[in-house]
Amino acid sequence: MSHTPTKVGIIGCGRISETYVPNAKRFRAFDIVAIADTRIEAAQARAEEYGVPKGCSVDELLADPEIEIVINLTPHAAHGPVGISTLEAGKSVYNEKPFAVYREEGQRMLDLAKEKGIHVGCAPDTFFGGAWQTARKLIDEGVIGEPVAASACLMAYNAPRLQTSQADSSAYVNFYQTDFFTFGVTWSFDRGPYYLNALIHLLGPVRRVTCSAKNTWGEKEMFEEIVKTPTHFAGVLDFQSGVVGTFLMTSDVHSTGLPHIEVYGTGGSLRCIDPNNFGGKLYLRKPDGRDLIEVESQYGYNQNSRGVGVADMAVGIRNGRPYRASGEMGYHVIDIVHALHEASAENRHIELVSTCPQPAPLPLGLADWTIDD
């Protein structure tokens, strides 16, 4: 492995940059050398806050010859356009989730990367976490037998409001009251990728989906101009491996006691953590007992390690090996999300055209903030 850090720039100074930038300082695989935003003063302030050499305009960052990878932390609707512009400038890009809002944008990024001999990756990278790597190891070793089925449950309440107070005027709050209820957001595009990445990491890609979806709030006259897309999804995912998954995803109801993700095999079941997290306890249930067996993480990366996907991408590019949080997986995830919408609207199963490699597991014994060759 080359120990020369890859030079990386960030576009977008929103809330998630407050995690990426300090985390980046802990990785040896890459260095953040510039931060850009459409608001140059925001970029300069963020750069000064975290000791990044340069805060600048987007055009200046894309013209910087030393920057090899750009982390795209812009709002959802800009992920595709900014990613395309970055690739057109000859730089590899790592998009925050979702990969893009529209399939056409995602496919254009994949095509550009191939044409130019550069690279595209995509968050989330929580599946690098210790709990998820441990879950993968247990499944691969046959601890629960042959996987037969899986369930995923994403329930997190977020209701529209007709009026907001001055105290609710922050960009973060406004996102969950305005942008959230448009196509390209809701939980299907916002948190859904955490669940789908985790499932693909554990079980491989999906071949077919069907779904029933509902716009709960849009059916109420007072909210029909605010909520313009389904907010409740009950989906079925048929994996290429033969596993049948169910995916319940809603912002219309409050919390539940159902597990976030559970995998069922011929020899037991495995209860996983919230895929928004890296670390936590797993629980096994075996055929010979009713009690859940607690399983501790056997790997590193048990704290918030966002950015590990960028480190893996940088090392993968340098060493000529596949990187795990790939653009192909990012595209496959948005293809699944679109297919869930379409399956419900068209009352049918959707056969997916896209696929992606199942990410390779991390090696045991890998230290935090490092990555394998």
C-alpha cells in the first residue's frame, strides 16, 4: 500500500460535513485539502474551523490539479448534477447517499467514470462497522444455516406541519418539513440506503421487487400541496441468492419494537443493529433455545467512522482493487428505491436491470482508522 495520502476535496458545508471533516484527520489514506460551497464564506469558515488549507468556490476546487477525489455532500437533488460535473472535470467522486435522485443521473455518472478511467463511490459506509462485519462473518460461516429470509423495518415519525415557528427556521429543520416530502427524499431515499446497503452487504444484490406504497398525508386535503410522494412502503425484495426480504419503511407512525434488520436461516436467526450505526450488539436465536444469545463485535469501527468508505476507495484506486462502497452499489440502491415506487404505482413486480458486487468483508484484526490493501 502507498502511504502517500490521496488529496481529497469536499463540496458542501452542511451538517454532515461536521462529521466527515474531523473524521478525515484520523485516516492516513486521504487528506482533505479544500472545502467548497456555493456560499464561499461558509466554505472558508468550515475550512478555518477544522484547519483545512483552503475554503473556496466549487469551480476553484474542481480546477485544483492536486485533488483526486471529491466528496459530494450537497443536498439530495444536487447529488447527480454535482457528481456529473465533478467527473466531467476529471476527478473521481464519492457521493453522499442517495447516489442520485434519478436513475439517468446515476447511470451518467457510471458511464463517465468508465469513459474517463476514473472512479465513483457512494455512502453510506456504516456497513464497514464492527457489528455489520461480525454479522457478515456469522452468516458466511453458516452460524444461522442457509439464509432463507430477511426483514427490515424503518419506522421514524416525521409529519408535515402547516406552519413553522421562527425557532424552526434552521436549514436542518426546514429540510424535514419541506424537502422531505418531495420525490427524492422521504425515508425511501434518505434513510433507506442505510438499510439496503446493509442488506446487500449481508446477502448480496436484489433481482426483483414489489411493493404497496401510500401517501398517508397527501390524502388529507390540507396537506396535498405539501406531501407529494408516498411516505409509507411495504416492499418485498427477492435477492439473487434466493433470500426473500421484506422491507417496511414509513415516516407515518411512531417507534416500534420490531428489529431494524433480522436475517432468518435454516439453523437460526440473527438480529442486527440500526444500520445508521457502526457498532452495537447482535443477537442470535438458535433452534435449541428460546433465549437470545448476545454477540459482541469481533471487528473494529464500532464508533461513528463516516469516511471509511472514502479511505477504502482511495486505497482501492491506488492498489487497483475493488472498493466496497462502490458507485455500482449506490446505483443499485436507487434502482431498488425507484422500483419500489413503480411496483406500487403499476401494481406489479419489477425485475431489476442493475446489479452490483457484494462488498468484500473486512479482514479480522484491522485497526480503527486504517484500511486493508
